[in-house]
Amino acid sequence: MIQALAAQAGQVEPGFAPQIARWAIHLSAQGDLLGVLPLGDLTDKRNKGREFLICPQFTFSQMKAGGTPKAHPFRESAGTIALMGEDSDQPKARGKHAYFWTLIKEAAKQAQSLMPVAHFAAMADSIDALRSMLDVAGVKPAETVTFLVGDSFPLDRDDWHAWWRGVFRTVGAAAVAPTTPPAGTVRCFLTGELVEPTRVFPKVTGLSDVGGMSVGDALLSFKQSSFCSYGFEQSENAAVSELSAKTITAGLNKLISKSSRKLAGTKIVFWFRRDVPAEEDPRAFLFDPPETSEPAAQSRASALLDSIRAGSRPDLADNTYHALTLSGASGRVMVRDWMEGSFEALLSNVNAWFDDLSIVRLKDGTLAPPPKFLTVLLSTVRRSKDVKKDLDRIPAPLAAKMWRVAVRNEPIPAEVHAQVLARFKAIIVCNKEDEPLTPVHAGLLKAFHCRRNRKDDSMRDSLQPSLNNDHPSPAYQCGRLLAVLAALQRAALGDVGAGVVERFYPAASTTPGLVLGRMLRNSQFHISKLRSDRAGLAAWFDQQIAEIVTRIGAQPPRALSLEQQSLFALGYYQQKARPAAQENSKDAGQETNS
């Protein structure tokens, strides 16, 4: 894992890191304040501003060293630069403000590009004027700000680099812990070379929205003595050199900022050994599949997989993917999962994911379009009008596990199957319009059995997207029977409010042997009522019931296991969404017999 992360870092130099600024203080070449400019689209919440590839960056330990409040030069929060915010009169805030402008004045002695910034700071009431202008522009104290001098950014220049290297070394020397590191050297986990291990691992940023801290979290950290050995302390227990630690962290920070996506309470970091065009990225297939109902075009993954296997895409055939699932906890990075494999295997697994989830729609019996991955996760919880709150209710371990299920073609977890089955039953019984029964609920139940019965060809073949009259499971046929009896009641009596499904689904899906017999006897009254004026429809229902009862056998099962209950649900759903061809034949029978 750390090898793959380090490969993403490129050339790493301690003290420098890519950073984003949201606003720019626009100065003239003489240091006059011209305005405040946004760096990005203010209407787009996802656009956080402009990224500068090389910015001065203290380490976490340097920021804390000596007890002196510190700030980063050239790019800082508006609150630090202009003393904005509720705590602006506090000693710590004033100390950071003074430190920032002291660095600017020192840098301007060596860097020509920063002289106008230093001239601006020397003007009377310059900070007051800046604070007023930032406030009018709507800049928040926590938003990051940099400088634009004329038409160029000092952060894009390199005349301050030598000065900053000296500052970084000086502050770094003061931040070294007074204790002596273990004698001798150890093998670096990254390079295999004999090195003096770094004591404190640099901070990983970008996980504050999934439990991490705003100042960053440590990827390697050992605090309790029970996790330490051989006299090592802190990060020395997973030995890497200081440069290796910075390289690994730089690679991970780069990936989090550029190639990650929040998923419930986790963050998915996903990348390829060689870049893949966005339109061919299987990750996009999962999160934003093509909206189509045609079975042959269920996903672009299938066509792309065929081209790789045919040898027409050698550029993708030998590519590999890497995937990290992360969250933060108490200042530490929590690595929930790590996956890697071939691009072809990834495509094959994504294609299998859509195949297993494929199912017909209730409204017209046609194949439903491939569901988005987040929609699949949401099917496990009770839905509301607030999607964000619904996603927050999904546990991070469940989201991480389902992501692995999709990427690695693993079985659907039993707990997910139980949750979806519970939602399926609750939606049917409550019959509320704000949370309808969707193809995703039924598709997940089907996928559970598809993956559970991989070695049972007959059972797997029986799990089709649409109705399978010949399904061998009595539980499936019992679900079909309930759907037919419900349709018969509606045809005979119209809308009666709480019908047989709302009243009897929970009992019929768990103990069909105790319920279906009584329901079959009652169905004869409904068929008799239909025969008087809709004889063709009555005959069709009579034929359907007889065919299903024959397939159930002499006696319906007295009790169903959880797995059998989901087959019952699948049979009910697919019978209810029977293909239009059956519907047409039923109507034709009505006309013939009328």
C-alpha cells in the first residue's frame, strides 16, 4: 500500500505541499489595495478555489513547537491575515497575525515578488482597510486567502523558495523532541534501506468530513505502551525515514484531494497505475451508470470488457487499480480497506454487479436501468426527503463492505440482506407513497441469492431479472401466489383499503402453510363474483392459481427461513411486475369469453 501511495507523490521536498486558496487580495505593483477576488465559482459549493502546486507548509509539530503561535506565509485564513472573527482579540489569534506579517516582511528582503505585499503591510491602517474589504466581499474568517500582485501570484514564483528552506530548517530544528531516538538504524518499510526512523509521522489532511481533524490525522501513530516494542516510541514502531514518511503522506494527500469520493461515513480513494479516461472509468459506472433500460446496454462496462478480451485495448489490459477506504478517528487515519487488482478484473466485477442487480420494474415489466451505488446503499435504510441525512444513517463499516462487494465481486453480507428484506416488508405493509418499493430492493435480494449460489448452477439460473414460472423454490412460488390473490381481490372488489397484502404479507412470508390455505378458500368467492360479468378474467385467475399451487406442492411450507423469505419477496415482486405479454394474453382471454 505505501509503495503505491509513494508512487503518486512524485518529487517530494520537505516544507512544500500543494494547497488551495479561495480568495486573492489584489495589490498593485506599488502595494496599493485594489480589491478582493474570488478564485473559483462562488455558486459551486464543490469548487473550493485555485490550487497552487508549491506552497510553504509547516509540519504539525513545527506549528506547535516552542509554544509560539505560528502561521503559514503567503496563504492563510482571512481571520489570521486580517484579524477577522469572534476570537480576533484573543492572544493566540493576534500572535498568529503578527507571525504571518513578520514572515512576509522577512521574505520580501530576498524575494522581489513579495515587496509590494510588504509595502502594503507598512501602510497606515492597511489591515483595517483590508478587513473591511474582505467583509464586504463576504469572505469568511476560516476561508483561505493569498495574494495577487498585478497579474501574477507570488505562490507561482520561485524567488522565495531559498528563503523558505532556511525558515523551515530553523523551525524544524526547534521542533525536534528532546528525547534521543533509539541507537542505530533500522530498515525503512518503504525503501528497505538502513535509516534513522522518523519519530512523528506527517499529518494526512482532507478527512475532516469523515471523522478526521481539521489539522490532519496521522497515518502511523503508536501511543499506548502495549503497541510499542524494542524501545521504540511513536512512529518508530513502523519504521520509515523522514523523507519516506513525507513521500507517503504527500501521495495520500494528493489522492484525497484529487481522486476521492465521500461515501456515507467513509472516503473512497481510488486510482489507476496509468490514467484512464473519465468515460472509461469503472468507478463512474458504479456511481453514475448510464441511464438506459435496454438489457444489451446495461452498462458500458460490458462493451469495454469485450474489447479488452478481444485484444483491441492493450492499453487497458495490463493496467491496475488501487482503492483505499478511509475515515478519521481521534487524530488517526483509519484504513478500513485496501484493494488492488487488474483493470480487466475490475470491469468484470462491475459487470457482474449490474448483472446480479438487474430486475424488472413494477410499473411496466421492463428492465430497470442500472442503479447508482448510493441508491443501493440507501435501500438499506428508511428513506426521507433529506438524502444527506439518509446517507448519514448508513454505518461506515457497512458502506465500506458494500463498496468491496461491488469492486471484488464478493457475496452480499447477511446483515445487508436482512436490512433490505425488512425494508421490503415494511414498505409493502405500510403502503406509503413517500417510500415506494423500488427495483433496487428486489434487485439486492436477487443479487444476494445469485452470489450465495454461485456453485449451484440450477439455482443461479433460476434467478432471472423477470418472472420465472419454473422457479424450483416453493417459497418463491408462495410469493407469486400472494401477488395473484391480491390482484384477484382488486379485480373483484376494487380498492378496499388494506387488502390481503397489507393484512397478510408478514404472516404469509414467514408461515405460508398457516395462511395461504385460508386465503385460497376466500379467493373462490372473488372468482365467483368475477364470473358473472368478467368470465374471461375469472378463468385466467383460476388458471394462474392452479398452476402456482401445483408448483408449490401438496402443502405450502409451514415456516420459512430468512433466505426463503427473500425468495418469497422476489416471487411476489416479479409476479406483480409480470411482463406485458402475459397482461396482453389475459386481456385477449377476457374479450374471447365475454
